[in-house]
Amino acid sequence: MVRKEINQLLAILEVELKNILRERGTVGFSIFFPILISLSTYSVGTGILGKPPSLELWFYQLIGFTILMITIVMSASSAWYIRQGLLSRRLEYIFSAPVNPIIIIASISLTSGILGFGIFLTVGLIGVIVTYGLSNLSNFFISLLILIIALIPILGINLIIAAATIIGKEPEAISQPVSAIVSTTSGLAYPITILPFILKIIGESMPYYYAAYYVRSIIEGYFNILSLGNLPFLFLYLIFGFVIYRYFENNYIRKEGAYGI
Amino acid sequence: MEYKFKNFIITKISAELGKGLKIYTRNKVWIISDLISTPFWVIFLFLTLIFYAQYLLNNINVVTSLMWGIFLFIFMNSFMWAGNSIVQSVESGIIDNIILTNTSLTIHLLGRNITGMIDILISGVIALLTSSYIFGATLSISEPILFFISLIIAVIFYLLFASVYASLIISLRSPWIVTNVMNFVLPFLSGAIPIQLFQKNVADIIIYSPFYYITGQIASAATGVYYVDPYLMLLISIVFTVIMFFMSRIAANKLIQKFRKEGKISLI
Amino acid sequence: MKEIIAKNLTKKFKKKVRKGIFNTEERVIHAVKGVSFEVNHGEIFGLLGPNGAGKTTTIKILCTLLIPDSGEAYIHGYNVIKEPNKVREIIGVVLAPDKGFYERLTGIENLVYYGRLYGMNKKDAYKRAEELVNLVDLGKDAYRFVEEYSLGMKAKLSIAKSLIHDPSIIILDEPTVGLDPISSRKIRALIHDLANSGKTILITSHNMWEVENLCNRVIMINKGEIVSQGTPKELKEKLNLSYFIEIEVLNADKISDYETSINEKGNLVVKIETQKPNESLIKVLDKLREKNYIIGSIKVIEPTLEEVFARVIGGEKGN
Ligand SMILES: Nc1ncnc2c1ncn2[C@@H]1O[C@H](COP(=O)(O)OP(=O)(O)OP(=O)(O)O)[C@@H](O)[C@H]1O
Ligand SMILES: [Mg+2]
């Protein structure tokens, strides 16, 4: 039973990964992006301050932008997958095939997650070496493990985005507000302490903030094991995502047909 | 019955605009999406840019410069997404029919560009209001006439740029990622973020970017702070717009030529 | 005047096929290999062939959407490669009938949009669009969003779209796909009317019966090459296809000289396969009458285009 599903998941994963690897330009760009943006704001910082700011601050933003990139890739691709599926009627086939749609969404998210992980590995490595030299490398590799765990609840949010795409039909329109809210409130490019209270609460209740926090704190060596206490709560997103997705799948796609792209 | 055919560009333009507006007003999801996203993006960009010197949040000049930077970010964003919309035209097979009607790519993209401009209006106003409400930026325009002229030039420039951009990204597998990324890169390279805020040597590089004369000009006119002489800037912006006009024609022809050779515009 | 002229058209598609992550291999698909034909004014001309034969590729070349590797084509005297704009003004095209429309516009709105891109003013375009939706039998559905359309409705809309600018040459790639019998009969009548009013029509279809009833002349292509051409009748004669004669005999249980069977009424039926139906019929009737058999009914079954197709293409495929 579970074995069959793992097989299906791996099959889709393989196809999707091959697809992504074919587009080397996009992968390269995704790696280039956090570096470029962080250097741009670093340059703005230098201009404003009249002298180069500390590299640790640059590293802070670099990690943030990398996670932002991963977020954009992950949320955009699951929304697009649904749209493409509706457009090409592929989704109808999938619903009539003995494959659990959640397996499909999960493998799509996993694919973009793996892509995101690759981006993080590359960019993070450069950042750590430039900022801390070789001494923090072991910390960096530990942070990779935490990142994997921290990315899993994000899958739940992707399911919600996928569900919203089913109703809203416009993938960009759906993934855009998510990217906007996540970017603003998750402490990616600046500490959330400077945010108004409400935005801070939003940020602290979503997994992205913790992904950035865990990774940074492990690399920089101020990681507190107690902070992992948030993880179980974050995994509620996964369950929540599954439930919402299931609901919309049953109540919209199956009831109204896959018309209406 | 006899029908009159005038291959007037005006007829085509009004058909595209009419279609764009109809679809826009029917896409409530997009409108809501913009209304929700914009204030967040504004806050995000503000705080990101000021990250290294948070005390400057109290400096009205800096804050006002940033406000215009964000306004221009939205401005360029809209045109980029209009360019990106070529993807849908190709996927839906509409592009074949467009080619059959002898309509140019730039005119076809107008349909999406018009919605982009409505977005600029709505989101732009939200951005200005958010900036002034949350961060205390001043809403006055320093050189209203130059501001207005440069805004019009920029609209024309980016309308043309949208079709060049469209023909560049169309052969990519995941154009939306590139568009997302470009949206963050361009504001820095275009003087939307006032270049006085950068290191001098970086600023000196940015003034070689054509986008600077288009976008940066608006920022300068709004804030009254010029890095290059205003009239020189105006002249250069007109020259670049003319160049962009020819580039858009070349790009559109190349794209259609490629399409006719390979049987499809490869979204491999 | 020859309205459509295709001379020795060839087209290859090159495709990069990825082998592993880093290696690519170029694969060449030879879609059209030297196809030539001419279509007269007012003619309905059929292009037949199995899947992947190169029909759509040929059609795309003719309607300026594809440039051939070699060969020439003319539409109403205009060169499709060098004068695409002129060609586009006078042709109406149905390609992939389920695609090419804005989902969030109604059928009518889509038609008006394309009409205006062809240069009509809004009022004329609207009038013409309303006329056409009635002509293709789309009726009230024309006022619904295309996103709600069934395949057949989209096909009807595609046909209407191809006529919006009143073109003199109409090129239809499988226009009747997805249409119900009554709708496709209407569309066939429409195509006949168009031809009678002086339009030239090039059509592909997988429905042999439809082609036989519609087309003045046809060509069959397979693997990019023409394998047979002529009027439907000529094609059949060329292949020496058999006719079948069935004669119902009311007062016999068994006739030894012929192949027989029993029909649903319980009567004996004599069956004859022949290349020359007239002579054979007279001969067999004489023979049966000699023996005082009473004849109930006579049926002569002509070979169909479908058989021609199966023979020509099937034979090729068998090689
Ligand atoms: N853009 C393209 N790129 C690569 N190969 C193509 C392209 N278009 C068509 N082909 C190939 O050319 C060959 C002929 O295709 P074509 O579409 O002309 O066939 P067809 O006769 O219209 O078939 P059908 O009856 O299925 O519509 C096929 O092998 C097809 O795979
Ligand atoms: Mg075909």
C-alpha cells in the first residue's frame, strides 16, 4: 500500500527532476539571484553608510534571499502545475488514474524542494566561506539537515496554494500574495523585530521564519536546542494543507468538472 | 454584404485594448491579489533596502527616495509580466491566429499591457500611500512637468521593451522564474532605487544602463535630485526609446521567423 | 486560375533529444517530402493520410505559419514564403480546432476580437460574428465563455473564426472533429455552399465518408509523400477495388454455384464479389432466372474511400 505510493512518488519525482535539469539556465539564475540581490543591497548599504558594512550582515540577507528564492520556486511551481494540469486536461487523467493526487502535489513540491535545496547548498557554501572562512563549514552542513526538516511544513502551504489555484485559476495571482506576505513577515531580509506587532505575529506563525532562523543560528553558532520545540506546531501546516486540498479537490474539481481555466 | 477592411493600426490597437480590459475586469482574482500583495511588497522592499542603516527610517529624504524607487519597481514589474504573458498566448494557440491576422507582437501585447497600466495606477497609488502612511514619505513631486514627460516616455519605452523581453524568454522552460528574478534585479540597475544611495563607483556603472535614463529619470524628476543633467537625460531617454522601437520590431520579426522555421515557438 | 499551388514542398523538423544530462542528439523528422498539388477555383480539395503523415505540416506551410525547407507554394498567385501578409489577408484557417481562443471571453467576443484584428470596425465585426454563429449552429452558446465550451462548440467557433473576414480561400485542418452528426451535416452543407459561392476549400479529415461526399478531388499522403491522387471515383478505379452484389432469393434454401448466407428475414442471399458490377449483375440474374428463382431484393455495394485508404496506406505500412 505505502510501497505503491512511494513508487509513484519516486516515478513522478524522477520525471520532474529531469524536466528541471533540462532547464539549466533557470537553475543557474536561481542561484545567481540571491547573490546578486544581496550584493545590490550591500552596495546600497555601503553607499548610505559611506563604508562597507560587516560581512555578517551581508550573510544574513544572503541566507534570507536564498530562502525567499526557494519559496518563490516552490509556491510558483505548485500553482503552475495545477494550472497546467487543468489547461491540458492532464489533471482529469490523473484523477481518474489510481494515483493519489496528494502524491502528485507532494512529488512536485519535493522536486522544487530539491531544486531549492541545491540552490541553498551552492549559495550557502559560497556565503559561509566568504563570511566565516572554512571554520564554520561543519555548522553549515548540519544546517542543511535542519533545512530539509524545516522545508517539509512548507509543503503544506503549497497544498493550500494548489487548492487556491483550483478555485482562482490564475497561478501567478495566487502565488504572488503568498510570496509577498512571506517575504515581508518572515525575517528573511531584515529582523522581524522592526515589524509592526501584527506582521511579526504572522511571520512567527509561518514555517519560513523558522527555516531562516534555524539555518542562521546553526551556522553562526548561537543555535538553541529549545527552539526546535516549534517544529511539531509547524507540522500542523502539513496536516492543515492536506485537509484543505482534499476538501477543494472533492468539492470543486470533482463537482464542477475541470472546466474553467 | 460587403465588409470594409482597413488594416489600420488603430483598429487593432482598440481591439487589443478592449479585449485586455474585458478580461481584466473579469479576473477578480488578479485584482484582489494585487490589492493584498502591494502593501506587503512595499514594506518588504523598504525594510530590505534600509537594512544596513535602519536609523535612516527617520530621514525623510531617504524615505521619499525609496518610495519612488518602489513606485518604479511596480511600474517595471507590470510591463515585465505583460511580456511574460506571451507564454499564455503560445500555450493557448492564440499566437498562431494573431500571426494570421498580420498583427505585430507589440500590439498583441498591448492587451496585457493595458491591464499592467491599470495595475500601475492602482498599486502605484497604494505604494505611495503605504509609504507615506507607514514610513512618513512626502508625497509632493519636485519637477511636475519633467515628471509627467518622463513618465510618458517610460510608458512607451516599456511597452516596446515588453515585446523584446517576451521574445527573449519565450524559449525558456520556466520563464516565470526569470521574470520574478528580473523584477528584483531591474530596480537596482535602472536607477529606480536612487543611485545616490549606492557607492559612487556603482552609481558610475549604473549610469551606463539604458534603463537608468528611462526609469531613473522619473525618480529624479520626482525627488528633484539629479545625478546627470536633466535635459541630457531627457534627450538620451528619447534616443533609447527610438532604439527600443527598432529593437522591438527586430525581436518580433525574429520571433515569428523562428516560429515559422521550427513550427512552434519552443517552450520546449 | 489555380488558387492553391504547392510545388515540391519539403519540411524537416530538427529536435534535440537529450540523452542523459549532458549529451544531446539531434533527431530529424522528415515530415513532408516533396508534396505537389494544385487546387482550382471553387473546388473542395481533400488532404488525407494517417496520423503523422504530414497533413498539418503541409497546411501550415500553405497558410504561412511554416517556412518549407525547399519547394514553393502560391495562394491566389501570392508566394507564401515571400508575401505572407498578402496571403494571410485572403485565407481563413482552422488549425487545432480546440485552441486559439481566450477562455474568459465569450465566443462572440472572440470572433469580434479577431475580426477587428483583421481590420473590421467593431460594428461590422459584431454583425458578421452574429451571422456566423448562426451559420455554424452555435446559437446561444456563442454568448457563453469559451472556458465552458465542449470540443464540438470550440470546433464550431473555429470554423466561424476562419470565416470572419470573408476569405476567398479556406483551409480547414480536421474541422469536424468532435461534431455531432447533425452539426457535421450542417457544416458540410456550409462548406458546399461556400464552394458554390466561389470559395476555394482545402480540407483534411479522418472521416472518409465525409471526404467522399464533400471533396471534388483528394490526395492521400503517407510519411510525407503523396501516394495517390484524383477524384474519389478515380482513386477507387485505379485500385480495381471490388464491388459486392447481394441478391435475396425468396424460394431457395441452397444454391451451390455461389457463396450464400441467410439474412435476418430468413431468406437466402447470394453474394458476388466483382470488379465489373454491371456485367456481373446481368450474368447472375440471367442464371438465377433460368432456374426460376424469385428475387426479393438486389443490393450493389460500392467500394468506399475508406477501403481505398486502407489499401493504399495499409499496403504501405505493411512493407
Ligand atoms: N513542430 C514540430 N516539431 C517537431 N516535429 C514535428 C512538429 N510538427 C510536426 N512534427 C512531426 O512531423 C510529422 C508530421 O506531423 P503532422 O502534424 O503534419 O501530421 P498529420 O498528418 O497532421 O497527423 P494527424 O492526422 O495526427 O493530425 C510527425 O511525425 C510530427 O511528429
Ligand atoms: Mg494534423
